[in-house]
Amino acid sequence: MNSICNLHKKIDNFNFKDKRLNSRLSTLCTQLETDGESSISSMFSNQGQLKGYYRFINNPKVKSSMLIDIFGTFSLEEVQDESVILALQDTTELDYTGKRSASNVGCMEYLHRRGLYLHNHLLINPLGIPLGLFSQRFIQRSDESLGKSKQRISLPIEEKESYRWLAEFNLLQDKFATQTDKTVIDICDREADISELLSARRYSHIHYIVRSRSERKTTTSGVSIWEEVAAQKSTFSYQQEVSDAKGKKRIANLFVRYCPVILSPTYRKGKKLLPQPVYLVETKEENPPKGANQFVGVC
């Protein structure tokens, strides 16, 4: 609710120097915030509202830079009442294949698929209530980049697409460096399981949870981290509703194990990385139903 109030405050304080546009912006935001999952065409109850939306965004006085100033600028005031903040990073596809604008964007995983990748950094509280959009960036692939994954392995991290995870984590640290009264936790998918990010933490009140992607080695036992955490005794258990590939739901009994380890540094040409102490956490389903996929996750 606090983030919604701050958003409306930004809207009320913004001036297009056109009373009709100011009024239209306020009306559109009220309509859009009621349904954040549907398509634009289904959000509005009649054709008049939909027409008003397209007239607004196509008005020459409404520039993308203005909308970014309103919706894309994060302020610490939006989270001033929060003691724990969860920052969620993830990437989504914007597929424009077959659209008129397809020729103006890059390729995706195949040459005939045209579009962009949008990387979002969203802040929520422990109850899952959105606090605001922290950051957002686009990734556009060139046609020449396809089929060159092996060549990209030796590139510096700053020249790889995966750098976005590290860049966003550092941006989060810079923003909340002085907010020591808050606990900030960045939550990332397995693509963020890169040594540079795992060693990038600079402040005791800022943490990360990264889903494990590969069986890294430890500096002590030499076994993989997955084997290391699997050998621990479970500390507690809980029940969670899970879904299979077909969407069928069931209740899984999950057991949690964790342990501290020191990760062996990853080889980087021309750069020496240091061993990194981290905590491993495994969530594993015990005794799944016959024929069901076992639920396992390691961070």
C-alpha cells in the first residue's frame, strides 16, 4: 500500500504542461493497477478507455523518458518503513516475432525469433507485497552473436550477458549501503551462480540467495557442494504445494539441510579469484508419490 501511495504522489507531482494529459495519466494508472496480469486490450472495460490509452502513449508530448522518470525512478522513501526487504532478480522475454516491429529488435535463442530480454529487479516485503521496481534493463542480442557461446566463455564478466546479475547486485549494495537498520536480501535464479557475484558482497546487512547451477567443489573435502549439503542432517521440515509439468498440484513434505563451506575459486584467464565462504541450503522432498518428480533445490 505504501508503494501505491508513493506512486500516486509521483503521478500527482508530475506535470506534462497539459491538463488533459495530466488527468489522463492519473486515470490510466488507476485502471492499470487493478489488473497487472492481463493484456492491455483486456484491462479496459470498453473501447473508449482502450482508445484513450493508445492516444495517450502515442501523443508526441508523452516521451518514454518522462514515463521512466515517473515509474522507473526508485526512492528509499518507498521502503522507509520496512526492516526486511527482499529483492527479486529475473529475466523475461519480450517476443515480437511476427509483429511489425520485429525488424527493429534483435534475435532471441534462434535467428527467426525476434525480441528483447527484460531484466527486472523488484522489491517486496516478507509477505510478498511489492514495494517498488528497483531497477530494469534491456538486453538485445545481435544476429552475429548466435552460435558463439564457446568464444564468450573467455570474455571478461563485464562483456557477458550474465554480468547483469552482478551489476544489479552491486547497484543494490550501493543504494542500501547506509541503510544499516534494514536487512536486504537479493534473490537470484541459477544464472546468477557466478563466482564474481558470490564474492561481491560488501556489507553485513546485505545478503544474497542464489540458486545453485553446478556442482562446485569445496576447498576442504573436495567433494561437490551438492554432496556436501546432502550429507547433513535435516534441521526442520515443512509442507509446500508443488505442481508438476502438467500443472497437477500436490502437497510435498520438504526437509531442509544447510552447512557452511568454502568454494574453490573458478578459473578466470588473467584474473585470480579467491576461495569464497558461503552457506549451502538444500530443500528436498522425502518419499514423493510413485511416478512423481522429486522436488529438490539447492542455494
